Amino acid sequence: MAYKKKYAVMALVGVCLASGAAWWYQNKATSAVPPAGAAATAASGQRVSAVEVAKVEAVTLIDEMQSVGSLRSRQTVMLRPEVAGRVKQIFINDGQRVEKGQLLVQLDDQLQAAQLAQAKAELSIALANHKRNQELVAQNFISKRSLDESAAALDVAQAKLELAAATLNRLKIMAPFNGVAGLKQVSVGDYLKDGADIVNIEDMDAVLVDFRLPERFQSKIQTGQKTQLMIDALPGRPFAAVVQAVDPLIDANGRSVGVRGCVDNRQQQLRPGMFARVKTVFGVRDKALVIPEEAIVPQGGRAFVVKVVPGEQADTFISQRVAVKVGVRQPGKVEILEGLVAGDTVVTAGHQRLQKDGTAVRVVDLSRPAGQAAAPASSPASATAVAASTPQPVASAAAAPVAKATPKPAAVSGPNPCLKG
């Protein structure tokens, strides 16, 4: 038994010695190899963090909002008969321009015309009887009551005549306003019930565009404001629209406000139902300060940026966290209202390495082509400089395709229909 314990103790001691020797060899080998970032260490011993930077630029900033909308006619109606009848005659063709009050479709009115003639005859008899009774009352041959009864009969006959005339007129389908007729849904001889579709009329001299904006813009959008439309079906041809109305009700589901604009369409280039991209401009600011969007570091409900400033030693730079006030956001850009000035340098990549102010930084210039020797960064501006000496390919004039000019639509005369009261 004692023999077994002796060998167990010797095995345990051997394992401990082997582990210690391995640990000593590993640490010795590691200390002999210099760290990979030794070249990026400052003379003071502080580690230098590599970052990407960008300059604060002063540009002309347009406060605008992009949205989508649909076009619709200024006036549109589907003509339907008020009474049943058979189509007797059609006076229009598909797509024809019509004028207000123009007769479009005539239903069979033979029975109603006969009723109108009967009503006229009854009115004539009632009128003659009433005149005769007036003469007899003047001679005291009949009572006043007979005169009153003849007057009432005359009124009834007059009402029957008006009713017959109104029924006859309902068999005439008229154009309610100036516009363009759509595709007919009926043919001569068809029997139509009341309410059946006949043809649609579209007033397209001006088209309306309905779109929605986020609720934060409800105080900025105003009646009479100009907007710009881009139609996917007509690329490269912008259209100007005038805001006619703003919906007073905010949509509770999408938290957006409805806006209706009007577009002058006397050239008949736009059609109802088209898809439109609407750009609404709320203001233009000169010399607005902007930085790349990735430079913003949100923290605790506030926005910060890391600014690169010169260090105490020559040709050294350190980080400085600055709180900023953000304005208008655009794709890839953010407006800065407070906290920075034009020409400041901010970090766009490498924020995670800058945990505290005063950290030494080294600017990385990613605009340098691969394989080219990197020159030492003497200032933060070197990260945003573009090599002007790099030759750019010049396209040959003979090889360049010749773009065909889009013919401009003919000018139209008369007042803008969108500006009519």
C-alpha cells in the first residue's frame, strides 16, 4: 500500500513540473516577439488608435421631403341612367372630348314623349276651363267655388306637364362638365336598369395628386406651396404642382397628414391613376454645416461626435468628444446646428477605440490606392484629401453616345386651371 502511494506522489510532482515548464516557455517566447501594434505606439508609451475622419463642410442644404402619390382627375364621373330604358342612340366615340351639356346617349323615349303630349293636352283643357269660369264668375253665373276648383285643376295639369317633361329629359344622358369620354360600356339596343354604367367622363385639364407626409411636417406644408413631381412613366420630365389643400385630420394609423396638389395638364401628358414621386421643399439654407451620418454617436438620448484636435506634441492628434445638435437629415449626411464649426475634423470610423477624451489617434487615408506607399499623416485633413494628380480616363468624343434631345411639348395658352377659384 505504501508502495502505491509513493508512485502516486511522484506522478503528481511530475505533472506540476511539466506544467510549470510549459508556462515558463510560453511566456518567454511571447516576450521575445514584439507586439504587432508596436509601430502604432506613441513615444510616451500610449497606444495610438487608427481612425477614419471627415471634414465639417458648409454647403447649401435643401430641407425637403420625398413621398409617393397617385394622380386623379380634377373632376370624374361615371354616367348612369336614373330610370330604366333601352339605348336608342349613342352620340360619342371612345376617348372623344365632350362639352358641358352635350347629349351623349339617348334612351328610348317613345312612351315618355306620348305622356308629355297627353300632359300638354290636359293643361290646355284646364286652362280653357279656368278662363271660362273666370268669365262666368264675373257675370255671377257660377259660384266662386267653381272658379277655385278650376284653378286647382289647372295647377295639377301644369304639374303633370312638368313631371312628364322631367321624365323625358331623364332619358337623355348629358355631359355634366367639359372633359374626355372614356370607354363606352353599352351599345345601341341594350336595355339598361337604373344605375347601370354607361361611360366615364374625365376632366384632365388639371390633375390632382394625393400624397401623405409625416405628421411633423403638418405645420410646414401650406396651401399654395410648390412641389415637384417625377412620373415613372415619363422619366426625366419633372412637373410642378401647387398644394391646394391639407387634410385637417391626422391619420391615427400611420401618423401622417394627407395633402392634395394640382398640376396643370392642358398638354394632356398626365393621366389619372399614374404613380408619382413627390418632392416637397420646405426651405433652403446657405452655408449649413453637414457631416457624414456615421460620425454621429447617439448616447443617452443625445448626439455626440468625436473631434480630432492637435495634441501637446508636434504632429500628434487626440480625440475629443463633443455634444452636437442635429438638424435636417439627408441620405448619408446630417446637418449640425450646434457644437461644430466649418473645417473641424470628426471621426467617422473607429469610435469603439476611443473610450475617453485625450486618446492619441492616427488618421487612416482610405482614398489611397492599394499598393501605394502611405505617407505619414501630418494633419487630420489628409484623410479627406483626394489625390488630384491621379489621371482620370477621358472618354473620346467619337465614342461617346449622342443623346437624343427630348422634344418639348407645345406651349398652351390661357389661364392655369389650377389657379382658378
